[in-house]
Amino acid sequence: MSAASVSPSLAETVAAPQRSESAIAAGIAATIASEIAAQTTQVRAAIGLLDEGATVPFIARYRKEVTGGLDDTQLRNLETRLVYLREMEERRDAILVSIAEQGKLTKPFLNEVLAADSKSRLEDLYLPYKPKRRTRAQIAREAGLEPLADALLSDPSVAPEQRAAGFVDADKGVADVAAALDGARAILIERFSENAALVGELREWLQAKGVLRSKVMTGKENEGAKYRDYFEHAESIAAIPSHRMLALLRGRREEMLAVDLEPTADIEQGHAYAEGRVALAAGIAPKGRAGDKWLLDTCRLAWRARLLMHLSVDLMTAAREKAEAEAITVFGDNLKDLMLAAPAGPRAVLGLDPGLRTGVKVAVVDATGKLVAFDTIYPHEPKRQWDASIARLKQLCAEHKVELIAIGNGTASRETDKLAGELMAKHAELKLTKIVVSEAGASVYSASELAAREFPNLDVSIRGAVSIARRLQDPLAELVKIEPKAIGVGQYQHDVNAFALARALDARVEDCVNAVGVHVNTASAALLARVAGLSTTVAENIVAYRDANGAFASRRALLKVPRLGEKTFEQCAGFLRIAGGDEPLDASAVHPEAYPVVEKIVKACGRPIGQLIGDTSTLRNLKLEGFTDERFGLPTVKDIVKELEKPGRDPRPEFKAARFADGIEDMKDLRPGMVLEGVVTNVAAFGAFVDIGVHQDGLVHISALSDKFIKDPREAVKVGDVLKVKVMDVDVARKRIGLSCRLDDVPGESRGGKR
């Protein structure tokens, strides 16, 4: 319902111009357009497609003409803001209905509500009219004290005690003059605190000038040592980075830190300014009159006991939400980098899930990812079956023609890496390569329903080794089986809104999967479910149909799958690949709806499609404008020709592995000045964490990532990058390793601020 449709009588009552649904939609589109740097027409077109059920990957890839080329980032931001702004319109309507039903809606107030551009502004306006529990002010009004409050405010020349004497009434609960004045003060405090203009002004001021101050809780100095940087800390709420905000909030939640929002660095000066603004808004000034001090004290209490508390909660909530949004973005960026990491490809892999007492779990997967062998070996304490373990691994590698060894980076990783190194040294004829891979989320997958269905008779621990092996072959295909937040590449991911995190990460996974494309005849249901337009049920139906009827010969054959209709086919077809099928284009990212464009190109070139695919010189000499029509414009034709040059190309980088230094297996082995090779495991706002093979990631502060100034660590590195780093400092007690990418840095130099 729009604000225009509250009720017919409302328009007659306030004589306000009414807004149509189209006007509201136009306003939303204009707002979003300004935020994502697009034209309003582009935004309205994208909203129309989303409302029709189109997915972001489909719109970004196959509806460029309709949206004017909005990319997936713009479309994701558009989608998020669309939800917010539509919710705001619904809230605006609800507020107008509520106030109209109270009979208090006026034309000026209606215009203020219609002009509100945020949910917080709407709530400020609604505050005086919002149904509430019986407050002290309400009780005072019921006792007949509102006329006293009005008189004290309008004429301070009379002493408050003298004015209040006439309102003492024991039957109404006003026992004496003091009680009368307390009631009048409660009414005025509530009135001042519900002045929307004043609340808005003070919110903006406190947001700009407020200071977050943290102190260690008494007696928690040792227990809260990890928060040592915040034992005595002050920082502007407007400028505090996401990671520090979330660290403060976690410290407060764990009762290690006391965190307060103070008005400016000079607290008393800040209080005085705010109290002055309350007095000004109420028309109160110190003029030497009998009631001035009482009124100024009321302003002071309105600020300190009511407004400051209310605004502090609001601003701390807003700061938390902003910090969470930034943390979710960091997590999403890292997740994208991890999922789009270079795949080793279809090569037989030996997966090792390291362990000490429980042994090292071993799984061999063939080039297609099929589990062909598994075992458990005990090379470490307490059994120390070192030689027998090497012999068993040699046997498995030779028997299954293993090319790569994937070693999980958990407990006993370096010891197991050493075992693999000795295997390679003793049996060079096997031509093996070993790589330490992140096992984040492997245990989650192992215990999942999905893993249980895939390997019903396999021990949970062996499933983890399978996951480690497969994620080396194809990180994307394996990681989609794990709940995104369990992959562990986030910044304070356990401190943010779980629903918002899940929604954002799911969107990133969807974008990654569709950017790469999925081979429908080999993909798991978990991977297929991430394809644009496909639900979990339809993905499972595809696999069931494939198992029952054999490989799909064409994309069109997918329409035989139960519950996969024309609309779903439109959304998913371009992202599904069929290699060696009836139609060569089915192995490419060209959407079936655009095959007629390819037919025009084939006809113009006079050569069969099989010969044309990959013929770069011919394709690049085409005059593309000649192949456009009403439906397919130049952007689509360019994409088609680019795809014909390298059909089904993988956008992921070439596979590369880091080599850890021999003999450096524990933090105690590190010395400042060492230069080591490592792999980036996580990127935060303040720097990058790098695994150098000592069971504890080191931190390269943002200031040490590059010789030039950078605002965002991702300008220099991303998850999965292999780096050379210098050890700058080692704090074994706090498990902190300081690293630098600037190899000429001297240990002991200051490199940056707090985490």
C-alpha cells in the first residue's frame, strides 16, 4: 500500500497531494540510481526483471541491453537497497495509518513523513505518536500536571514552587509541591526528547563528534589480555574501522571491556553544547528569572538521562551495522577469491587429513574426483610408523597414478608435509607434487547430510580427506558443499548478523559458480543448486534424471527434467555446459536464445560452426553491427564473438603452489629477518594473514603490503596468493607473527597501527 492509499478521508482532512504507486517506484529507482552511479532508466529496467523472477547472474550476463550494462556488483547493491527502500515505504504507510487513526495527522506533518529519507528519520517523527507503556509523563498528565508544565515553560518569571502549589492533590497522587514539579519535569523531558528536529540535529552532531571510549573491566587485565590494545582506548565513532568496532563490541559482550559513547573528546564541553541545543529548541534561556534554573536543569536531564541514552543506543547500533556490513563485504571478497582460486584440474590426488594420535587419514580420488582408495596411517606420535607410512603412500600413488598430494593445514600439518617430502625424495620416479591446502570447513562437510548421502558407509574422518583432495582439483566444486560461513575466511564473522551474512555469502557463491559455469553431466547436486534459477529440488532432479537416463546430449534435453520449465531453463541454460553433445554451442556460455545470432555469423562466414569456433582472426575481423537486431544489441553480439573465440573458458588463474621452508615448522623456529614463502589465507581491513607453515598465520599489516600507499589490502593481495614475506617480530605468548612484503624492511621498525 502506498502512502497515497491510506484512506480517502485522509486526503480530504489534510488536503495533501497524493502519491501514486508509479511515483513511489520512480522515487525508489532515482534514489538507487544515484547510489550505484547509474541512470534511473537502467535501475527501473533491472527492478522490472528482478520482480519478474530473473536472477542477478542472468541479468548481468544476458540482459545487458535491457539494463544498459549494469554489472553484477551494481545489481547486487541494487537488490539490497530495493529491499530496504520498499520496507521503508511500508513503514511510512504504517506510521501514517497509525497517526491518522489517532486523529493527529496534519498536512505539515504528512509532508515531513513523506520527505523522510531513512528509517531512523521516520522513527524520529513517529516517536511522539508511538503507542507506549504508561510512562512517568503519562502518569503526570493523568494527574492533571500538563497545565503546570505548560505554565512553567511559557512563563519562567514565577517561581516553580509557587506555580506548583496549586496542583497539589493527594487524591490524584500529587502529594506535595515536589511531586508536582517532578511530574511537570517528566512531561517536559518527554516532550523535549520527542522533538524530531532536535533529535535529528543531535544525532548528526553526536555521529560527527562522538568518541567511543573503552576501558578494561576491573580485575580482567589477565583474562582479557587479547584486548590489551583496548584497555585504554578512545576513537571517533565516525572514523572507527570495522574490525576495531567489532573487537570493542566483542570485548564488551565478553565482559572484558567497558565501552561508552561520549559527546566529543572534552566530555563536559560536549554535554554543555547538547544541553544548550535542547534549551534553544525549547525556547529556554538564562535571563535571571525565577524559573530559569529549574528549566535549564530540566534540559540537562532531558539530554543526560534521555536523549544521550537513546542516541547512544541508536548510534552504537548504526556503527555495529556499518561494521558488520563491511565485515560481510570482506568475508564475501575473500570467499570469492578462495572459490575462484586456481584449480589443479582433472588429476589424480592423494588427500591427507593430518592427525597425531588418531593418525593421518588418507583418501585417493581419480581425475574425476571419484574416491578410489582410502586408509589411515600412523607416522607420528605415539605409534611412529614412519617407514611403513611412506611405503603405504608409495603403494597408493603408484597404483592410482597420483600426481598431486593435498595436505590439510590443521594439526600435524607440517609433520605430515615432511612425510610427503620424504616420500617424494625417496620415490622421485612417481613425479609427485605436494601442496598444503586450507581444510577450513572440511569437518563441517564431513559431518553433513550431503556427505552422509555421498559416502554413507565411510567414516567421517575419511570424508574430510576426500574433501581436502577434491578442493585441490576444483576449489569451487568442493567448497559449494560447505555452508559459506564455515569456510572461515571472514573478519569477526561470528559477531555479525547471521541472516545478513548468509544472504550475502550465498549471493557471492552464486556469482562465482555462474562466472565459471557448470558441466551438467558431471556436476554434483550441490554445485547445480548454485546455478542461476535452479533450486535444490530441481538440481537433485537433474542428477536423478541423469543417473536414470544417461548424460544429457543437449541443453534442450534439460526440459525433460521434472519441475524444470521454460522460465527456469531461461535462467539457467547459459550457465550450464554440455561437452561433446549434439550442439557445439552447448559447451559455451552462449545462451540458447542467442543461437540464431550465431547462425547469422556462421552464414556470413560461410564455414561450419565447428571450424569457426576458436578462429580468432576470422572472428575479430567481423563487423559486429551487422549481426544486431531488435532483441540482441552490440553488447550481446560482442559477448557471443568473445565466447566463440574461447568457448567455455575458465576465468580462474593458473594453478600455483607455495613452498614452505624446510626446518621451519613451529613459531619457535622463526627469527626476525627470515624471508619465507607463504600463501594468503585471509584478507582483513587492516592487512593480510599469511600461512608460512608454522600452525599460526602471520599478519602483514596494510602498511607493509606495498611500497606505495594503499587504502584497501585487496589492492595488493587476495586469498590464495603466494607471497615472499620477511619475519618482522614474533610474540609466542600472544601467538602473533608480524610479517612484511617489503623485503628491505628492518625488523623492529614501526609498520602500522592496531589490528
